[in-house]
Amino acid sequence: MSQPGTVGLLIIIANCLFSYSGFENWNIFQRYKFQVGKIIVNKEYIRMLSSGFLHANWTHLLFNMFSFFSFAAILERSLGALYFSLIYFISLLAGNLFALIIHKNHPNYSAIGASGAVSGIIFAAIALFPDIRISLFFLPIGIPSWLFGLLYVGYTLYGIKSNNDNIGHEAHLGGAILGMITAIALYPNAIVENFVPIALTLIPTFVFLLLIFIKPGALFPGSSFYKEIRKQTIDDQYSEKKVMDHKEFDALLEKINKKGIDKLNDQEKKRLDELSKNQKK
């Protein structure tokens, strides 16, 4: 497996450093994660970008960085730093935009992760270099890149269906499609030369995306994701906010328990005071 280029290494370093900051500082995590209400109402558009450099935990971070590492080297070496960066950030923003559209009626919906950007890199590499093979820890032989792409989408669909984490699984699909389309726009001959692997990955992904956007119940009947798509009432929004506040309060108490109250910064102490008062109401 080749080493990623300069931009690829910088992206991995940025993800690791920023994610670690989020692990250690709940305030950073809250300030920069993707959250619909903060983006639409408060116009905190930086979250569309910054959330792509935060992760839920080490497992989430390592999975995304391994997937990125597997494809970044050949793509950056072949396209150059500019086009490589273009695909990465277009995919990141496209994935978050897709999640924003899906959850526009859920102001408290939040997510984090480089999922959209990594999906875009994977699908761009599939479009341009479908013959490369990826070695996984649990398989003795490499698998074709297009098969890895389908497995990655399968993981995404499972994450959407289970809906039991804070990972932006919906962003995978939006990022994947825009990443592949951007690569094809930059190198139109790819669609002729690599039509079969492109079709094998792009068509089912596009179908899943349309089903999620237009009729999620057809794909996930009875799932929590399907129930979440309906428009929230004021009571729903109030209840969801109470749950989110309770989680934030618990996280601050856990930090105090592990490191002591002196380790809280001024903003965290102020937030703890606000949440303590709300808990008593």
C-alpha cells in the first residue's frame, strides 16, 4: 500500500488532532459538530466543514482514516494536490448538505465524522482506478476497490437503519455520489473506460439515496430512521432538547469525576451551571 501524499497526510493529521481535541474537550465537540438548528437558525456555517474533522470515538476515527489511507495515495499522486483536495472538500460539504436537507425539520439533529469526504475519495478512486485492490485486516487477500465501495455503502445503510450513534451515516451517500461525479467531470474518459465498475457502485448508491430522500419507509420500514423523518412538533423538539441537555450534563459530570472540576474551562463551568439549574426545573 502506497504512502499518501502531502495533502493526504495533512488531512489525516488534522482529523486526528481535531478529533482528539473533541474527545478531551466537550465544549469543542459541541461548538463544531454538525447540528441542524445551529446551521439553519444561527447561521453557523463553519459546522458544515468542522464537523468533518470530528469523530465519535477512536474506532470511528481509525475506520475512516484507514479507509481514506487506502485510497488517498493513488488518487493524490495521479490527480495532484489541487484536484485531490477539490474532491475531498466537495464530498465533505455535499455529504453534510444532504444530511441538512434530510433533517431540515429536526433542529437538534447532530452528527460528526469525515464520512462524506472519505466516501467521495473512495468513489472517485473507483471511477478512475477500479482495478486497485484493498487489503483488509480480516481478509488474507485484497478485494477490488468497487467491492470495498459497496461494503462501505452497506455499512452506511446499516448505520442509518440502526440509528444508534452520533455518526453522520447519511453523509456517506451524498459524499460518495458527488465524489464520483467530480472525478468523472475532471476526467470524462473514465465513464467510457470504466463504465462497469462505475455503474456497479454509482447506480445502487444513487437508488438508495433517492429512497432515503423520497420514501425512506420503502427501504427501512418501521425503523427509527423512518420515524425520525416526520416533521417534529414543538413538544418533540422540547423533548429532544431535554435529552441532549441531559447527555451534555452527564458528559460534564463524567469529566469532573475522572479529572476533577478544576479541569473544566470557564465555558464548561458556565454551561454546567446552566444545565444544573435546568435539571432542577
